[in-house]
Amino acid sequence: MPRIERVAEIVWEGNLARGAGTISAGTGAFSGLPYSNASRIAQPEDKTSPEELLAAAHGGCFTMSLAGELTGLGHPPERLETTCLIVMDEVEGQGHQIVGSQLTVRVGAPGLDDATLRKGVELADEGCPFSALLKRAGADVAVAAELV
């Protein structure tokens, strides 16, 4: 696989407590996503947060990895539905840290059995760069998968 580089552009105005910003993808896939400290720690009110974007990135990466692994195991999926919950919490002496990522996947793949699904999930987690990054950072990564 070639080296991959992607860019996001962030603009922030004001201090942390009252400021706000926007996040845009260098590709133009999304632009001007609003975010603020309030959307991070309180009700999002139609704004995003770095943690939500991390959840989208981890969930998207893992889902692509699982599609590849299931295909390699002879069961190309018809549909994968993934939810990713990123957990940030206070860690003694370290401030707030990402401490966990919980993936929940619903898998539709003809002829797939539970044992092969478990193998595919294990391989997908091992092969997902975001899972590896989070684990190296000390976060717990958990995956629950079910056949539909």
C-alpha cells in the first residue's frame, strides 16, 4: 500500500470557554463542520467534536478492514453496519485521555457462521491502523459483532 496523506483544515476563534471553530476536509468531502468546547463536553447541539470525528474514523477504518477480511475468508459481506463509541475520561496524573473505543457491528454475509465471523473480526481489528493506534496509546478497543 502506498504512503497515505490526508489533510484537514481547522479554524478556531476565541478562547477555549467561549470560542468556536470549524473543521474542513482537504478533499472537500466536508467543510465548515462547527465545533466548540461546549459541543465536546455538553450537549452537541448540531456541532461535532474531535472525539466524534475519531469515532467516525475508527469505525470507518475497522469496517473497511472487516469487509476485506470477510472477503478473504470466502464470505464477502452484503452489508456492514458499524457504530463506534469513543470514550474520553480523566486519567490520574494525565488529564483527559481517550480510554476506549467500542465497536458494534451488524454483519450481513451469505453463509457466514459465528466462528468465521469471530475470526474475521479478530483479523480486522489486528489490521485496522486506527485500532492499532488506539491500543498503542493505552485505550481499550472492544468489538461486538452479530450476524443479521
